[in-house]
Amino acid sequence: MFNAVIVEDEIPILNLMKHVIGQNPYFTIIGAFTSSLEALASLPELRPDVVFLDVEMPKMNGLELAENINEASEQTKIIFTTAYQHYALDAFKVYAFDYILKPVTPGAIERVANRLVKLHRPAIYAEQQVGLSSIRCFGGFEVRNREGSLIRFPTRKTEELFAYFLCHPGQNLNKWRLADLLWPDMSEDRASHNLHNTMYRLKKLLKEQELGMEIQKTNEGYMLEPSDRTYDVLEYERYGFSLAEGFQDTVQTEHLCSLYKGPLLERKDYFWKAPLEATFCKQYTSLVRSLIQQYLAREDWKKAEQKIDSYLTVYPLNEEMNQTLLSIYASSGDKEKIVRHYAQFEASYRKELGLEPPQELRSQKASYLE
């Protein structure tokens, strides 16, 4: 909803911010920089709605960069991030929209997002009608009503049941299959009773919160009818991946990529989601790969780099994307970026897997630095 750029000179903090901000459904990260000068040069092309700025940076600090941003674009909102509270007054002298103390937390980003939504509410909800909701399944599980309030489910099983329906829209789901999924260790009668009660709670919640969708009873079970509602998983389900292979509309592909905030139902331990998660990850990767190929064919190195960087925010150890990013840096002759990025990848690889990076990637890096 809001295109965001992050400027932070410390790579570990930058990566943390990309993760935290990227998880929020209201933000799409379109650029991340460790250099104020690089960020300033890219802003006219990126035209972000929001810029998250570190205050203390070399060559040009955040306050100076903010002054330049204000001159170039009055519409871009500036949010300062710093470990020092005494910068607050200086921040608001350059018309900062908000001020976040480090470490940046999901709660702080949620607060900023809510302020932005309230400010832009007429534009954001101009096309929305009564009964519409906001649903996110990628990068977590979040359901909001039409006022933007987060919905709390009465029980964990009610939440899981709704998540399962959302992942299987328009499908006739057998009631015994649902009962076995949610209560595999219970007797048939008890599981059926629990399903009946949980279904009642879910239908009641959908009606009370006016989510604009309903669960219909069928001969053998139930079916979720999204009506005119849409959400991330539904858009992926409706997109013809097999038919689009070899030709993809850039605008639609960018839109689908922006919906992918992370793995399906991240941090939810639903055992049934594993094969779906793998499928959606594969689809997202194919979309990103197609965009990168288009940008490289046009020699638009900057957009290709930004798209890979967004992907690596979600899957930082993907070897293919890391190799492609190194090759882009090599094409532009930027050995400093090659060294910096590889060092970051190597540290993450060792920390997460306890292994040295793949030999192919090590050889690639060495050849670029010769």
C-alpha cells in the first residue's frame, strides 16, 4: 500500500529493518541503501511514499538527506530511526512524519502504518465498500475488519479452520477431512462435535466482523465463498501460472510479488500447510525470476538489483539469487558491493547452516575480484 525505502549504513540493522517493515501488510520495500548518496540518487526514479532514515550516517547524515528529500518531493513522508532520543527535535525541524527509537519493532512500524492509513484513509478506502476486509496469509496470518482493526479469533482452532478455508477457496471440503485435520487424535464423534462448534464460532465471527465472505454448507462438508473479496492467496490461486509461462505482464507480476511478504502462514505450526507453502514459494520465485530477466534484457541493472534485494529479504540464502546479484555488481564494476554482499552472505550462511558457502559461489566471487 505504501512504497518504502530504507536508508541505514549498518548492514545487520538494515537487514532487520527490511524484515520487520516487510512483514507489515501496509508496506512494500522498493529500495534499501547503506549510503545516503546512493539513496538520494535513486529517489527520483523510485518515488517512494515513505523513507525510513537513520540519523547518524557518514558523508551525508539523515537530517541532511531529509532536507534534500523535502526539496525533491513534498509528498514523501520521512520517518527517522535512531538509538538516541535527543535527535527528536532536529528530526521535526525537517518535517519528519515520525520518529522511531532503535531497535525497530513490529509495534513501532504498526504505529507508523496506522498514522499513514488515517492520513490517507479517503484515498485508501475510496474503492472499498461495506463488508470488505484485509486478509494476509503470506508472511504470517492477519485478518482485519473494514475499520482496519485486527481480528482476534475466539480459539486457536477457529483461526486454523479459517486459515485452511482461505488456502482452499471455492473448494468443497469434506467435513470428516476437516475434523481429522484439526483433531487427528480424537474419536470420530468427538472430532465431529468440535468441528460443529468451531464452525459455528467461525461463521458468527465472519458475520459480526462483516468480512464480506461466507462459508456455505454442502452435501459432504463446507465451502468458502469469497464473493467479491480478494486476498494474497486467492490472487495467486486465480493467476494462471502454467498459462503465463513464457509471457508475463510486468505490472501484474510486480503486483503479485508485492503481495508475497514471506512464507505461507509464517510462524503458524499447521502441519497441512507445508506442501502449499512450497508451491507458493516456487510460484513467487518464478515471478521474481521473470521480472529479473526482463530488467536484465533491458539493461535496467538498478531494478534487477532492487528486485533481487526484495527477494533476499525473504529468502537470504537462495544461491541462485545471490549469484545473480553478484553478477549484476560485476557488470557494473562495483567490486566494493561484491565484497560487502558476499561477506554478508557468508556470515549468514555460516550462522544458519554451520557450513561454508557453496564452492560455486566462492569461485564466482573470486573471479569477479580478479
